[in-house]
Amino acid sequence: MRTLGTPYPFRERPWAEIQTFLRGMADKAPEFEHMAAVADSIIQTGSTELLAGTTSMHDILVVPRPVPEPPYDVIAVRSPSSPRRPVGGMVRIEHLSLSGRNDVIDRPVDHAVRLFWRFVVEKYGVRPASGAPDRGY
């Protein structure tokens, strides 16, 4: 059977490790600050038990828990150094779905956390454990 989902196992990284990695990137290059803010939000809302994450290059890849077996869909927060990066000053968030009905939205970087939670709520039906820092999702 042919599918459009991700065909390889999801290699989860602890959120604290992702946060440290992205904070280090943001310290060196401020255009990564919104990436670190997304990881911060997952930890601050107590949502690490609801979402599993990893990085690919500097992108954040997220799936709901329990971590699904392949094939699965994934939400990707694209970084400024991604092969699929947005234009300067923007964040790109994509939902790469099993059905092939992918969604991609570019917004100003100050919308990154709200847009991330909007995707998580709409695509996975997962709400932040203690509410997102900015409830404008």
C-alpha cells in the first residue's frame, strides 16, 4: 500500500534537549528566537507528555503521544535555515498529512507560538496541558 505519511520511525528527543539546542541557536542568531519560543511553550504549558518532538536540521518536527508507528503525519516548524524556509521575518508551519492534504501557513515570527498551537489543536486535537502562554491560538 502506498501512503503519503512519513515512512520511517520517529526518533524522539527530550523537549529539554530541543529547547537547549534551539536556545543556543537563538543566542548565536536572533532569527531563531521564535523556534526556541515554540519549544519553551511546550515545556511551560506542561505539554511534554502530550507531544513528542525531534529536530531535523533546525526544524522542529512534532507528533502526538503516544508516538505513532510509520506511516504518520507530522507538524513541522520550519527554521530560517530549512530547505523549506519561509521568507525573512516569517515563520512557516506545515502539516504533512497521511492523506496528502498538507497545510502550510507563513506568518510573522511573533505569531509562531500561537500558530503552532493552532496547528496542534486543529490537526491533532491536542490542547496545551495548562493553556498556551498566548491564548490567541
